[in-house]
Amino acid sequence: MDTQLQDLKDRLATIKDLGSAVALMSWDQDIHMPAGAAQGRAQQMSTLSRLHHDHFTDPAIGRLLEDLEPWAADQPYDSDGAALVRKMRRDYDREIKVPSEFVARFTKARSIANSVWPTAKQENDFAKFAPHLEEIFGMTAEYAGYVGYTDHIYDALLDGYEPDMKAAQVEAIFIPLREETVKLVQAVRESGQAVDVSCLSGDFDHDTQLALATKMVQAFGYDMNRGRVDEVAHPYCTNFGRDDVRITTTVDPTFFNSNFFSMLHECGHALYEQGSAPALEHTTLAGGVSLGIHESQSRLWENLVGRSRSFWAWAYPQVQASFHHLRGVPSETFYRAINVIEPSLIRIEADEVTYNLHIMLRFEIEKAILEGKVKIADLPQEWDQRMENYLGVVPSTVAQGVLQDVHWSLGLIGYFPTYSLGNIVSVQLYEAAKAAHPRLEDEFAQGQFGAVLGWMRENIHVHGSKFTPNELLKRATGSEIDSAPYVAYLKRKVADIYGV
Amino acid sequence: MDTQLQDLKDRLATIKDLGSAVALMSWDQDIHMPAGAAQGRAQQMSTLSRLHHDHFTDPAIGRLLEDLEPWAADQPYDSDGAALVRKMRRDYDREIKVPSEFVARFTKARSIANSVWPTAKQENDFAKFAPHLEEIFGMTAEYAGYVGYTDHIYDALLDGYEPDMKAAQVEAIFIPLREETVKLVQAVRESGQAVDVSCLSGDFDHDTQLALATKMVQAFGYDMNRGRVDEVAHPYCTNFGRDDVRITTTVDPTFFNSNFFSMLHECGHALYEQGSAPALEHTTLAGGVSLGIHESQSRLWENLVGRSRSFWAWAYPQVQASFHHLRGVPSETFYRAINVIEPSLIRIEADEVTYNLHIMLRFEIEKAILEGKVKIADLPQEWDQRMENYLGVVPSTVAQGVLQDVHWSLGLIGYFPTYSLGNIVSVQLYEAAKAAHPRLEDEFAQGQFGAVLGWMRENIHVHGSKFTPNELLKRATGSEIDSAPYVAYLKRKVADIYGV
């Protein structure tokens, strides 16, 4: 079996390298590419995505898997070899259903849509983006048709981001979460407690912000020798292997949160990728297993660590040293400000409690469009209506409304629910880490984050994509996904800040 | 034939896109890639280069060419279709001789050598780079063996950069050029005229330099909507299609020339690529035909325009406005300084007369290594010896000597002679443009460069790689390569500056 296994690995290495090339082209497009190059880049990404797909779906891989499966069945379930064959079978069976010409066509459409989106957003012009969005949703439905589904078209999409998760499960999780969230928002409102957030606005020098946040993510463990930080409109983390994991961020020189918390967030993603086992590198087992597990890592560092009292005991003096106008602001005032709970317009700036309402809104809209119940042209109104119903606030521009997120321009539909799944899982994992290292929060106050990183490395990161999200969570915590610890965490936070 | 032609074009588009991906990876490696990613990037570039080679040498292309050749023979010689088939036959026959595994191995070796070179240069440590250089030269010889040659191993390499050119022809051009150069250097020395270059050194603010040079290249016609400027150790121009042509440059905040003239130089390369006919885009006919013709464009803008009296009549007031310490420096003093002729250590900073001696030295060393007459370990001494003989100056460090150029680290052997060929051709083309537009230099003094750019666009750029360098030169000027106009130009320059 050695020859076949090596053959499979060689093929997976080529597939990985093609994927890295596409990811680099996409990163370059966001950050460096001259505007006039958009069409050419779309063509290049389309070609390389087609090659990626062609290599992935080469019938030789199907034959190798058939050869290797009896061998893999005799290997320990958690061995790299068994996991490689198991995961590749799953991915291969999914990918061969999608025609090569569709992949090239979809990649090109996404690349063009993604180059139109920033301008449409900047010009607050939904009509400019609408035809591209129409095309993206149409092609997404076409894609779901190829992949197939039993219960709901949405399942076909979700499964690509969160293996084994179904839309019905998401709904089953979202319904009680929405009830609890609404209760918490109500409790906050009724508490009569006001949180003064004025200290977060003002003059926050661009370079100083970046330097401070970069220092923080390095303290968390982000290895800048295997990464870098750049500025974009909509922050994300990308990688071209575990040794080249890049954070992107945004800086608002008048507002503290955008850069600081987006950096902590993307750092969580980056730590996951940088911690993938070297032995898995250059195979499809390298790197994070699903968006939900990925988001559990980003939200853990952004919120469970980055909005905790113990973290701020260490961090606040440094923030004050960077921004002198905070010297007169007591740490408790600052801590309350960065933990304010208040319905708002922008998802990525939303607080921990209301955040999931933004997700539920997007999940419902995506489903409704795919079910043909909502038309693209009506999206701005649909959006505003739901904002009003769930959050009681209405955007005054489409830039702050339906055009705020980059995702749809990239064809990422079925993706949003994983953000809330990640929130839920983040608390499950954090509590497991804390059970193993009861004093880890005392260490945050000393600027030491090795205990929580070490636990995540050992229980999550190192495994790459060897296990399904559910398997991984069970191995790490003994439980399946469960929103109860998350809701309890939110209640403690509300109690801490609002005394209710 | 339409089906076959379209099939060939589709294949060439894929090949082009793979080439662009590798070029982007290389650009990113120079400018943005974190150090820890070197091995992974080398692997990625190796894989994509292998795929590029595999697609290029697909036997289906050979069959398509056989089908298309009778058809192409009936097309006008200068039609795109005939040129496409003609050039592809030539390239295909060359490429199929090189084994795929060698391409991957060579790409990886080059990528690693290229990541070691900057450190070795910085640390002035030849021993650190030597094993990589040994490997590069060894693999270059292996490559020449695959490609084949009749007279000299060097021909196999040269042909890849300058189609149809032979080492013997280069020598036949270099021998009289060396004699004339030596006479000119002697005349300068005996003139007793000193040129004061002190105005070129001092405080030249980094950002101001970049802004000024960027303004200049835009005045020449460089389209920043289809390009960008970044900083690297060793400047070059790269492209991922005519709509994404990127200049790289270097800035020395204590010396005027490095940034200014490297920008004009790379702009010449960029104008060539940006001017390739849109109809040729996404085929192997897009972009510059050879390094020599490319260099004729870069040297034309750097020297024939950028070191001319008429250019400086327009440019100097702007330079003075940027750097106030030049306000007291008369324009004649400045003009003489940027045209100083003086033997020096660094090729890219060499004056127009001595420049070619640097090239001859490298050509001889490359030949001697390939002939087994010189060992890698002896290179620093060989280098210094020739510097002494030809230029009368000896580097005190290997960073200023044998490690100064990036080329060998990239496996670019057989490349250097094209720089001198480009110098020669630049004058032939410039004089043809001037014959067509006798007043073009008067326009330089007004900041107008459209006449020379227009002539180059029409006679050189637009043709991409449709004709061989020799064909192109003959179509544009009526002559073959001829160093006489170049030598006459150098004599006029020496007379102007040194009165001899």
C-alpha cells in the first residue's frame, strides 16, 4: 500500500499547492492588485480553480481510494493514514459531482462580483451589485443541485463548511438561542444601567493601533516569522500552508474596537492554522476542519480571552501607554465599554449577545432566497425589516445594511451560521481548557496565554482535519455541540456588566 | 481549423495563467512572504512550474501544431494565427526536451537559492551561498544537456533568453565593443576633466524620492491603474498579463541615482508589457519577445531619454523642488554628475560606458564555469581579478563583488549578455524613432514623451512575441543588430561631458 499511499499524497500535495496559489491570488487582489487587472485576475483564478478541481476529481484518485480503503480500515481510526483516506473519500465523493466547467465559471463570477462589491458598498449603490448577487445565488443553487441534498437545499451548502451539519439542526439550535438572546437584550434594557462607551471613540493613531494589536497577537502566540498583517476592507485570515498564515485587519483611526478586536479574532484563526501538525502539512488534512471549529478559535481569543477581566488587567496599562487620552479613564469604565451590549447595525462590531441575531437574519435571508421566497431586488427592504424586528435598529444606507459583508460577493452562502456555531463551541472548549488548567485566567493577568494555547494546540489545532467537527468536539470535551454553556456564559457577562 | 486553433488557444491560456501564478508567488516571496514560509513556497512554485511544463509539453499540443501548420503556412506571415503556430512550434520543440521532474527540481533549487542569497549578501558570506550556486550551475548544465546545442553549451542557455542568438555572435559583438569602450575610458581619464558628483549624495528623503520617480514614470506613460511600485533589494519588473505590470525598485535615502534611474529603467520594461496588443493577451504571443529587446526599452527610457539634456531641462526644476539642497546646484553640474563616466563596482549603478565591461566579465565567468575552467569556490577571486583587469577597481566585500546580482540565485545563467545587446539595440530603435519624429527631444523638454512612446508602441510593443528579435529589429529599423550607432552615441556622450 506504500506506493498507492505515496501516490495519493503526491496528488494531494499538488491539489494543496494549487489551492495555495488561488488563495495567494485572492489575497493579492484584496491588498495589492491594481484595479485594471480585475478581469485578468478573475481569469487566472478561474483557470487555477478549474485545475484544482480537475486534479481533485481525477478518476485515478477514486481508484487509489478503492485500493487504500481496505488497508485504511485496518489502521487505527485516529492514525493519519486512516484519516487521510476517510476524509479524501468524503471530499472526493462531494467534488466529483460538480462539473469542471461550472467550477471555472463560478470562480470567475465570484472574482468579478468581489471586485464590484467594494465600489458598490463605497458608493452605497445596491443596484450596482444586485446583478452579481443574482448570478451568485443562481450559481449557488446550481451548485447545490450538483452536490445534492435530502431535506433542504441549504444542507448542500452548509455541509461544505460544516461537515455533517444540517439546516434543521441549525434551526433547532437557533430557536432557543434566539429566545434566550431576546430575554437578555430585554434584561439589559430594563436594567436601566447605561454603559459609557465614549472612551472608545477619539483619536486613535493608525500606526499605534496596529503596533499595539500586533504586540497582543504575538503575546497570544501568533508567529510573525510564519505570518504577517495587512489592511483590507473586511478582515480575514488566509494561509498558504502552516508556515504562511496571514492576518488581514482594518483600522479606524477614530474608534478603538475595529482594529483591536479584529486582530484578536483573526489571530484565533491564525493560531489554529499555525498549530496544525507538521506531519499533516501538504495534505488535505492540514489546517482547520470546519468554519465552526475555526470560529470557535477566533471567538475564544477575541471574546473569552480578549474581553475578560483578567486579560484587561494586563492589557489596559499598555493601551493607556499607547493612547494617552485613556490615562484618565478608569479600567472599569474601559472594561464595561468594550463589553457594552447594545443592538447595532454592523455584525463584526456587534456585542457578544446581539451578534447571533445578525447571523440568524442572514441565515433566514439566504434560505428564503434559495427557496424562491425573496427576490434579490427586495433584499434591502428584507434586510431592514428583519433588523427592525430582531434588533430594533434600521440602517440608513445599504453600505451599513445588506452590502456590509464581503461573504456573498465571494459566493460564501451557507457560511454565516457557522459563526454562531463557533460562538457556542468556543465556550465548550474554553471551559474544558479551564477545567484542565483552573488558574489560566490568573495567567492572563500576567500576559501569559500558554495554558489556553497549549490546550487548544493539543486538543484541536494539531489534529488539522483528521476528525469531523463533531468527533473533534467529543474527543476534546466529551460532549456534542451544546448551547447551554454559551448561554450561561452570556448570562454571567450580562450580570457582570449590567448587574442583572 | 477553427476548432483546433481554439483548442490551442485554450491550452495556451491555461499555460499563461499558470505562469502568472508562479510569477505572483515569486513577487510575493520578494516583497511580502514571511521568512518561515520559504520551504513551503519553494514547494508550491515547484509544483506549479511542473504543471506549467506538463501543460506546455502535452502531446496534444504537438498534434494540434501538426494539424495547424499547413493552415498557418497559408496565412500572412505577420498574422496573429501564423505567428502563434510558428512561435509555439519553436517553444514546444524546446520544452519537450526537458523532463518534467527536472523542472520541478530546478524550480525548487532556485527558490531556495533565491531565499538564501539576500542573507548571504547581507552577511557578506560567500560560503553560505556557494553550495546553492554550485547546485544552480550544475543543474543549468544539466538543462543545457536536455535542450541541446551544436557549438557551445552556452548557446543552449542564451537561446532561451534571446532566440537565435549564439555565444559566438555575442563574442563577435563584444570584442570590438570592448576595444572601443577601453579607448573611451582612456579618453575620459586623459581628458583631465573631473566631474563633481557630490550633488547626488546627501539627504534624499525616502518618500519624496519615490513620489518624484513615480511622477516621472507616469509622465513617460506608465499606467498605474494597470501597475504598481514596490521596494525590493534588486529591482525588476514583473507582470501577470498586460493589465498587471508591476515595477519594483530600491531607495537609498543618501543617494539620488538608485531609485530614480532604477524606476526609469523598470518603467521601460513595464511600458513594453503594458503596450502588448490586447488581441495577443492570454496567449504565448503576449508580452516582450526577448530579454535583449526588453532591455532596449528599459535602457532607452533610463539613458537615451533619462540622461538626455532635453529630459533634464524639464525634470531638473522638479528635482530641485523636491530636494531643496539642490537649489543652489546649477543644472549643468547636475547633468554632468548623472552622466559621470567612472569605473565602479556595482553593475546597476555603472555609467553607460563602463556598464558593458561588467557584462563581459559575467559572460566570461559563466562560460568558464560551464566549460569547467573555473570552480565555484574560486569565484570571488576570479571576479576580483577581472574587475581589476577591466575596470581597475576591486571590491572589498563579496556583497559588492560576486554576490551583488540576484540573477544566479534565480538560475538566470546566459542572461547577462542580453543587457549589452539591449544597450546596442536601444540606440538603433531610438534613432529610428527620431528619424520619424525629428523634434521628439524638443518635446522631452516640455515633459512630452508621447512621440517616442508612440513609435515604440507601434513598432515594438504591440507585436508582443510575434516576431523573432532579429525580425522585429529589421521591421522596425531596416537593420540587423549593429553596435556602430551605439558606439557613436557613447562617443557623443563622452564628447559632451568630457570635451574629448
